[in-house]
Amino acid sequence: MKKILLVDMNSFGLIKWNKTLKKAGYKVYHSPVGYFEAIEAVLTVKPDIIICTLSQYKGMDIEFVRILKQPIASECYAPILYVTSDENTRSEATKAGATDFLLENFSEDELLLKCKALSSLFEKKPN
């Protein structure tokens, strides 16, 4: 079963996306809000996909995406699906290392298609 880590989602999105992903057969984890807590969750859970919205007012920004590309996190590499309401952040997030994007107000089908595509492209090899 593929593991998905949701990072810094608002309550409504968290509940809705959680149900959608679980129904599709994913094991869903939630990160506590906060920069260091999110990184710790990635290292602990070792997800297959990370879905995140980043909010500077909560102490997280594009730097979170960058840190996941560093050697300490490389053993836990997972593609990052970045959710944003602003198309202009796509360039900055791409430079930081985000794998793909969803613009807010996406459909459940779009979420599942992105997750399926990322799962197949980044299939983990057995240890």
C-alpha cells in the first residue's frame, strides 16, 4: 500500500483529501504543522508521495521543498505534489524541487490521477 504524507493542509482539504485517498487504497499520514515537524514526519513515515501546501505564516515556505533534496533526506526521497492557489509560485517551487502541481479547487479525479502518475514514475525499489 502506497503511503502519502499530507503536510500543512487546511482542515477541509485534509478531511476531503484523506477520504478520497484512503478510498483509492492509499495509506494517509498527516504532518503536524511546522517546518521541523514536517521534515521529521518525512524522515519517520518515508512516504511514497508528499502532498503539501506551504504557508509562510506557519513557518514553512519553499525552503521545505529544498531541504528534502539534501543528503540527510535523500534516503527518504518522495515526489512532492505542491498545491497552490498562485500559478506564479510554480516556477519557484520547481526550482526548489517540487515534482508536480495542483492548483487549488482541483477535482478528486485530478488528485488521484496525479498520485497514480507519481506512484508509477517514482516506484521505490525494494531494499
